[in-house]
Amino acid sequence: MKKILANFWETILAACVVVLCAGVFMQVLLRYAIKVSFPAIEEIVGISFIYTIFLGAAVGMKRMEHLNIDFLLKRVPPGVQKAFRLVGAAGTALFLFFVVREGFGFVRDSYTQTTTYLNLPMSYSYAAIPGSGLIMLYYLAKRTGAFIRSGGASDAAEKGHS
């Protein structure tokens, strides 16, 4: 059970990818083999694609697998490295707070708009923005807290265990 919870976001992400691939496969099959289109599948694929992107970003933050340019960081003393990492974490947190705030605005403002065929509120799609932002903030705070507690010396704190 603990392993399932540890990989919760990865499982949801994998489900989104499965839905995305199955939907695209069905759409291609219907269009070219049977010469029929089912537009609701396009909406399902679109929503799945949006969640795949934003949950993928959150899983990347959890695993600390985002692009990291550390050319300069490796060439400064350890005390300066720690300061750079903390400033980087603060900048990332500030950006994510903005993403979450604006994402909630998108969700609120788009609730009355619906998708064409499924008639779902567009806010369901936009909910991926603040949702993934909150997940990323959680993992950023967890990793930064571990980094501070370790005194900035531990690579394990930098990798951020789930």
C-alpha cells in the first residue's frame, strides 16, 4: 500500500497516457478504416493530453528531473552553492505561487464554458494548472526543507525522496 501511495502521481500520469494513446488509436481507426469520426474522443484526448503535460511536470518536480543548468553552481564554494540553491528554490516557489493563483482564476472564469460534445465545464481541463502547481509546491517545499535540515551537504536532500 505504501508503494502505491508513493507512486500515486505516476499511476495517474500513466492512466492519462493510456487514455491518450487509446483515444488517438481509436480516432485513427475510426477515421481511416471505418471512415467515421467520433468528435467526443477528440475532447477526451485533449483533456488527457493537458493532464499528461501538467502531471508530468509535477512528477518531474517530485523526482528532481527537470532541466538543471549547474555550470556556474559547480564552480563556486559550498556556502555560495547553498545560497544559490535557496534563491533558486525561492524563485521557483514564487513562480509556482503565480501559476496556482492564475490557474485558479482560469478555473473560476471558465466554469460556465463547456466542451462542445461532452458538455463538460472547461474548468475541468484548466484544473490541471493549479493542481499541478500545488503538487510541485509540495515537492519543492519537501525537498527544500530536507536541503536546509541537511545543511546543504546531502545529495539525497537535493534529490528529494518521495
